[in-house]
Amino acid sequence: MKPLLMVSGSMYNADMYYATRFLSLDTFVYIRDTGGRGTLIVSPMEYERAKRESILDDIRTTADYDGEKYETIVLNALRAAGIEEVEVPKYFPVYIADALRNAGISVTPVEELDLTKKREIKAEWEIQHIKAAQRACERAMATAIDTIRHASMDEAGRLIANGEILTSEYVKACIEHALIDLGCSCDGGEPIVASGTRSSNPHFSGHGAIFAHEPIIIDIFPRLKSGRYFADMTRTVSRGKPSDRIIEMYDAVKYAQESAESIVREGVKCCEVHNLVCDIFEDMGYKTLRTRGLEVRGFIHFTGHGVGLDVHESPSVGDNDSVLRAGNVITIEPGLYEPESGGVRLEDMVLVRKDGCENLTRYEKRLVI
């Protein structure tokens, strides 16, 4: 094991937070030696808090080392520890790497840190945080869908709530307010409430009036403030019966999702799950990533992704040979998209077990509301 060096804040760096369990927007230093022992170097202002909150025993301050700039402090800390080579994450600051190399320290950026790989396997206490985030996610989803369900319609087919045209912006605000009340934040980005034909763009966040009889994709991915773990869920609904094509797409997506979840277990390759979804859609006549060419229609993304301290993390449930392991938390989110009709996506979050998977998502799937 080579020494590991990270220099950043941990508010938006899951690797740094996972290694230290110290939450800070400000930059600090983490050094792990060849024996696996970690040292945390923070500003004097953060010293007492770091001692209370971090899982590390060796807490020091920048004042323990000569220098005002981080590149000097880091260099002096490494020299004091007798460290002449370090591995760093690929996002490591270039100016610090250059300063260390100029001083004779070997700096090797790595594609994936060992602790990033370790993060893929969730301990039971981590799973409890994810479940808590998911319960909040589901209550926010219920708020959004109830708002749409109880809306009336005007002569143009627009939905009306509280005497005003119901918009994607309004529904997203309802979701965000609910999440705040439930102890969550939208650190992963604003929720998606995309309706009509524009829902055929998978990550279009949505804006403008919502109409009856059209698909509405609602994708919510909150972070639990106290535990820092994410959840992720998508539902597609329609206020009133949508077109026959959307109904057909919805049934296909639901069947593909259920089929994919049925084969998720330890030892299964991610590509096996993804290819099963592609097989199902192709057998039904839809395009997929394997067959669509340059067309932007059909199944145009991977089947899922890991969820944890990041909303999108490894393993990626796509065309790769990564093997699922017990303790992975992943999404299963097939979707179909047609520019002339709209989009349909359903997303559950599941925990991989040795003999199958546990669906952490309880919220119902119902297209017409």
C-alpha cells in the first residue's frame, strides 16, 4: 500500500468524508501511511471540532507545520513523516502536485482510490441512512403526485392548482420544501419534473405548464443532511389516460425493471443485468444503446448506478464486467424515450444480497392518477 494524500474539503468530496468522517466546506489535508494509519491536518479553528467528530485519532493543525500555503504545509508534513511518494485521486490539485514533484516527492494520480472501491460495500449503519433518505424521498414523491392528482383541468388541457396553471417549477418547489421538512437537501441537483414530449430527454429537469393526458417523469434524489447518504427514485405518471403508445412504453419499462431486479444478486455481472433489459426492449421492437445508431430514441442510457455518499457512484450497471457484491446499493432504472410521444422511466433502489436483492423502494407504480 502506497501512502495516500488528499487535499480538499469534504462537503462535496465523498472520498474525503468517507476517510475522515469530518464534514467541512474548507480545505484540509488527509495523509494515510503505508500501514493504513490516517492523519488529519486542519486549520486551528477546526481542531477541536475535528477531534470530536472525525474517526481519526491523529489530528493536527496547519500551525504544526511551517508555511502559509497548502503546498508548503503538505510538503513539510510529508517530509516530517518520511514520505517520499504518494498516490493521489485524479481530481487532486495540479498546483500542489507540481510543487511536490519539484521538491522531489513522487506523485501518482490513480483512476480509482481503494477507499472509493471500499465505499461500494455498505455497512448496516450506512444502509439505515440510505433507507431513511429513501423514506423521505417517497414522502416527497407522494407530495408531488398528490399535487398533480388533485389539480383540475382548463379548456386547453392544462392542469390548474389553487387557481393557477400548474407548472414543473411549482411541483419541484413542493418537492424541495417537503425534503427540507424531512431533513434532506437537494445537493445532487434539483428534482426532475418533466412532462409531455420534453420528457423524452432523460435529464431535462422540466419547466412550464403541465398538461393532462401526458407523461410526467418525476425523479427525486435527496441527500440526508444528518447522515450524508443519498436516495434515488423515479416514477412516471399521467393525470388522466395518456396515449396508447405511452401506456405500451410504460408496461414495457415496468416489465424490464421487474425482470432486471429478479436476477440481481451477488456474483452477477453488471452487463448481465443491463443486457437483459436491452434484450427485452429489442424483442419488443424498441431501439437500445446497442442498436439505435445515431437516433435519440428508445433505451438510451445504462440500467442503473450505485448510490451512497454520491448519488451516482460505482458500480455502474451498464455494459461492463463489474461483478455485483453483497452490500452494493444500486438503482434499476430502465426507460424508453420517443421525441414524438414522450418518455417513461421507473427507478427503484435495491440492496444486493447473496441470494437476490432487497428492494429499498416501497412507493407504488401507477401510471394513471
